[in-house]
Amino acid sequence: MAKYKIAWMPGDGVGKDVMEAARIVLDAMSFDAQYVPTDIGWEFWCSEGEALPQRTIDTLKTTDCALFGAITSKPRDEAAEELAPALRDKGLVYFSPIVKLRQLFNLHTNLRPCKAYPGNPLNYRDDIDLVVFRENTEGMYGGVEFHPIPEGVFDALCAHPKMEKFRQHGLDNLALSTRIMSRKGCESIVRQAFEFAKTHNRRSVTVVDKPNVLRETGGLMVRTAREVAKDYPEIPLWEANIDAICMWMIKNPQDYDVLVAENMFGDIISDLCAGLVGGLGFACAANIGDEYAVFEPTHGSAPKYDGQYKVNPMAMLLTVKLMFDWLGEPEMAQRLEAAVARVINEGTVGTYDVKKDGTPNTTLEVAEEVAKCVG
């Protein structure tokens, strides 16, 4: 019997390509796991009206964690048009399966390390080593939205004095996306950022929001961060507005260390961080809860490259490293990261985004090179 049971979730587009690359490296490392295939992604939305079928949710509950490739998501109207004819006009509404997974399994923490590995020609600087803690279940991505706005919700909103300019538009002409945040959620993500900084000897924690405009939700986040920081007097707490941090991280990225933010702002700054260290082809992520975790690269499904084995698998391989960390396999995590770093530094094997001279290698050729190093 295998030591671990891993839900295998390629998803859509290049998610399948990079997951195939991951399997090459996992097998080279003799990782003792059973990989359980699961159904998730756009094809299941189109054919069944559900991108995350209940059978997949049931399967995940029998596994230790999940490894996930990428997902395709489209706006509501476009999603409805791609449903099988028999499923149309039945009131089905597309909802991102990865967002649903985060909420169903309370994967409250999104961990996104962004590290510049020497030899990467796409690095902004070689001394960048950032870690983003993103609250994963609340905020702007909580999924509480309305269009049109229900009459009862509209009436309640109209009691607010700042709604005066919107009353004239009427229900059918208004859309509403909420930003709901709890003190518990803010405290949890900030505390995890500080604990990580403490454990890994990091220099500072920066809380990112926009409390001067989003006074209630942003204010809650910053006030809570200040309270949590009192328990870690040896670690400085910095505060930054989302717009300002985007400028300062371009100018002086080496000044920052651990960053923490609510859902949408965390998404924004983690993509910015990825751009500093080579792009989304090097950006890994972990969705972590108290009892379960889903690991995924942060890039999308890139349908135009589906099946071409063109995209960079390093983000996926670094995601596997995060899985090893979470499973309590530090030696395997260190071996894998060292192999990835070696292949990047040597620069002889690489995909089109990094290899500017000569013929670029395929996704699988890069994985095979890492497999050689890790073995």
C-alpha cells in the first residue's frame, strides 16, 4: 500500500501538459504515492453542467491532498453558450471549481513563494525571495454577487446615503460584487504570515490593502494585523496600499520579504511577484486548510498551447516541492528544488520563454532534465 494517496487533477489545456511533466519527476524520485484520477474542468461543465462534479468532491475526501494543473474559466454568458444543448435554459450558472474547492474544504491560506533562481534570464533581479500569504476564501473572491440586484438587497442598500447616485439606474442596470471579510479570516492569514516569518528567519511582514478608501474592510485587515504583530515584537510589520506596493516592488523588490493580503489584492501582488522572478512559468502555489491542501501552479490553462508541450513546467515542479513540504517530506522537497535550480542555472535546457538562442525544449524535455538531476 502506498504511503500517500494523491488526487490527480490535470484540469484543462496546458494543465494536462505540466501534470505529465510532474509525473516524470515524481516517478524519478520514487515518490511512494497512489495517484487517483479525478474529473474537473471545462469539459465537465459543457457536458454535465458542473465543472466540479460531486463524485470528484467525494474522491478528494479519501485522499491526503490534491495536485492540480490548470482550469479554464469564462464569463457567465460565454459559459452558458458552451453548455450541451440539452443543458441550456436550465438555470445552470458556472462557478470556478478551484474557488469552490477552496471554500468547500476551507482552504483558507494561499501560499505563493516567488524566488529568483540564479541563471534565469527573465529575473528582474537575482536577489528576490518573496512569499505572499493570500486569504483564500473571503474578500472580493467570496462569490457573493448579484446581477440584476434582488429587490430586497437593493432596498437595503438604498438606505445608505452614498447609494443616491445609483437609485436612478434601476435594478436591471446594476451589478454588485461584495467584499466580505471577517476578523477571524484576517487574523488567521496574518498570523500564518508571522509564523512563517518567525520559522524561516524572515526580515519583515508587510500587510497590503487600501484602508484609506476601503475603510471598513481594509481598515479591519490593517487593525487586525497591528494586533497580531504585538505577539511578534521581533518582526517588523510594514503597511502598504495596494497601488503603492506595486510601484515599490518594481523599484525596490529586495526590500520586501513576506507579504500578506486579502483574496483579490493577494492575487494581484503575487502575479507581480511572479513577474519579478521570470513570470508565471516559475510561480507555484499551495491552497492550504487545517486538514487538506490543493497544490497548483498559478498560471492559467492557455488553451492555445494545449497539447503542444510548449509551456514551462517549472511552476508545476515547484508546486510539487510545496506538496512535499506540506506532507512532511523536507528531504524530497530540498532535492527537487536543488534540481530545478540546477537546470535553471545551467541554462542548456529550457522552454521557449527562457531559451532565446537555439531550439527551445518541450515541457517534457525540461521535466526529463530535472528528473536526471534529482536522481
